[in-house]
Amino acid sequence: MGQVWQIATAHEADLCEGLDDTEYEHLATLLNRTAEQQQLTPGVHPGYRRMPPAE
């Protein structure tokens, strides 16, 4: 899991490279608001909802 976290962090850094700190915080605020409106569970990828149950 540590390696996955490192890759995800590096990917996020690449995506947000052009944002300053204020812009990054604004983006995070907007994404959190969207997630709340969509009733997404914090910390859980929405794709997990569509996964078949474990047998």
C-alpha cells in the first residue's frame, strides 16, 4: 500500500503542478463540496460501490 500511496501522491503533484497554494486549496474545497453533494463516503473511491460483493 505504501507504494500505491507514493504513486498516487506523485500523480496528484503532477496534475496540480501549475496551481499555487491558494488555487490548490480552492480546488480541494470545490471537490469536497461536490463529493458531499453526491453523498460520497469520505476516503472511499466511488467505483467501489459498483464492485460485485465478495464471495
